[in-house]
Amino acid sequence: MEFKKSQELYNKGLVNLVGAVNSPVRAFASVGGNPLFIKKAKGSKITDVDNNSYIDLVLSYGPMILGHRHKKVEKAIRKALKKGYSFGASTKGEIKLAKIVCDAFLGMDKVRFVNSGTEAVLSGIRLARAYTGKDKIIKFAGCYHGHQDALLVAAGSGLATLSLPGSKGVPEGAVKNTLIANYNDLESVKAHFEAHDDIAGVILEPVAGNMGVVTPQDGFLKELKEYVNSKGALLIIDEVMTGFRSKFGGAQELFDVEADITCLGKVIGGGFPVGAYGASNEIMETVAPLGGMYQAGTLSGNPIAMAAGISTLTELKKQNPYEKFNEIAQIIEVFLLESAKKHGVEITVNRFGSMINPFFTDVTVTNFKEAQTSDTKKYATFFWEMTKNGVFLPPSQFEAWFLSSALTENDIQKIANAIDKSMEAVS
Ligand code: PLP
């Protein structure tokens, strides 16, 4: 397999783009080698500029849940394009997408659309502070909530990939109200509440996908919600990754827990830049123009993005692929475990719905510290062998592999074969 044209574009890209990328994980920093440049994608496959075709388990880090260029989504986008791209005024599409989203999440009466998951979370945090009149926020080590200053501490995703404890350029003052707890450890949350009486809220990924996949232990989310509310604080569930991905009503539907504030992104834009935050009427009345919490956006509720979101969610509801996702993830888990055993490689596989990934460790992974025991050099070897065998994986141990409903039986067999060859290379 040749990567000549990707290599050429990478060298050209270095001139005017930082690291030739527009988001750090795309730089392949932790797996070595140069990033792939993509030419096109369709269904379950993605093709690079050297015409290598891969089964795509990155899916743009989650949004492309129906696979690439689903025909109904594409039709809706083309139709919307003919009417204009952006108006700076309200459209019917915003109301339609808002209803689909609010109907899916039990505790959500109103939603506000923004342009990214980062914006959704930073607005959600501001809302929790505005509503409670308190300042401090608890986040969990290894959870990633976008690149806003206040939450770039002990974060997963790109920071974990690059082994950064936080980001340069974030002033001390911006993180002085951020407290860190351990995932799946309610006691670590309680300790903060015992020490501080000005905690506005606790934010978490209900299933963490930014330290690799880490699932909440039995009862953790429900007990957390009960405890946080008993202290007069809000539970902010960041479903940017899990919303509509693990179940139509997100992880909240699966775990039967209701957020006070929900943050969304990725799937709700069908591949276009959309984020959202939503809550009950009472909480959302804090937001301008009804209340005094300001948040705005020139392109928020963009009509093309709304059309992509509406058509994606409508098709997703119709397909209801969630049971099938579980089955495929289970099959991949078995392939991984059997192949690892055959080649004498220690792995732990975590999965949840359409999110899965192997850690190269013999430790059970329930939090960030345990995730960090994974041998990232082994992941790098595994990653490149999978690439050479036609499967596109996230170039980082600390990201989830995603499944799309476009995957075929043939794709799954190819993934199995690639896993076996790659595990042999790791051994
Ligand atoms: N929250 C979670 C859970 C995410 O996974 C991400 C991105 O990966 C974000 C927030 C930030 O979203 P965006 O990259 O769209 O700003």
C-alpha cells in the first residue's frame, strides 16, 4: 500500500497549516508516520488521495452514523442548498430539529443550537452557573468536553494522545473553578462537595469515549444524579458523542437517568457543524432573550446543517440500528479477544453500543488511570497494520472506534481478517 500522495500533501500542508492539520489528533502524533489525506467517502468506506480504500471506523469521530453520503441526507442537503446558505434569521428547520431533539430526551423542553460540541458544553456550563448562581464545576479525569479553557484540565482525547496535562495559554484564573474527580468514583465527587459550597454542577460523558471507551459502572450515573441534585447542583451530561449514537435518546435513555442540562453535537449535524444544549423550561428560561445568560452565534441553526440533522435523525429513527450495533460490536470484541489470545497479546476490550476499543493492557479499565496503562506503542503497531489491511481506525489509543449502519457482512469479515493480521504484528 502506497501513501505517496498523502505524503506530498502533508509536506505542502506543513507550510500554511499547523502540523498540516486543523485538529491535533488528525496529525497521527502518537502512532507515528504522516496523516492520511482523504479524497472521498461513500457508505462504510473512505478513500485516501492514493486511492487506498478503507472500512471507516472513525466516521469523522462519530457524526457519520449512517455511513457517508446517505442518499436521503444528501437529497435533503441539496434541496436546502437551493434555498440559500445562511439568513441570520429563524427558519422552519430549526423548529423541526428542536422538536426531534427535545422529544428524544426526557428532561429537555427547550434546546439552543450552536456550531460545535465545544460551544454546546461551554454554554451548558455557563447555564449551570447562571441558574445556580454558583461558580465551581466538577469534571472527571479523562473526559473531554471540547477545547474551552475551563475544561482543558486532565482531559482525554487529543490531550491524552499528546500526553498533555492541560493546555498552555489557559490562565490559572480560567481553571480555578474546575475540580477533578475520578470516573466511576462517587466518593471523589462527594469529597469535593464536602470541601466546597459553591459547586454549580458536575459534567461527565455518560459513557466516556475520549480515554478510549470506558463505561459507567452499575448505578454510577443514577447515584451521581441523586447526590448532585441533593447538594443543589446540576448534572450536566455531555452527550456530544453518545447522543443518538448509543440509543435514540442517548445514554440517558439506556441508563434511565435524566440530565439537568444535556449537551449534544456530532450525530445531530449529520456531518455538518452543529452542537446543542438543552434542559427543562425552567432552566432554559435563564438563557437570553428570556433570561440574563448571554449566548449567541452568527451561523447557529444554519439551514443546511439543520437539513442534514433532520434527515439524519429521521433516517436513524426509522432504521433503529441500535440492536444491530450491539451485535456487531460483540462480534468485533470476540474477534479481538480470540485473536489476542491466539497471538499471546494482553488486551482488555471495552464496548458500549456502537463504540468499542481495545486497550493493550491486562488491567480492567474503569477510569483514566487504568486506561493509561495501555501500551500505546502496541496500539501504534496495531493501528498501522489495520490501515494496511484496509481498516481506518482513530490514530490514538484514547479515542473510540465507531460503527455505522452502512457496515456490511463483508466489511465485518474484512475487519476480522485485519484484526488477526494486526494482532500477529503486535505479538
Ligand atoms: N464533548 C465530547 C464528549 C466530545 O467527544 C467532543 C469532541 O470530540 C466535544 C465535546 C467537543 O466537540 P467539538 O469537537 O465538536 O467541538
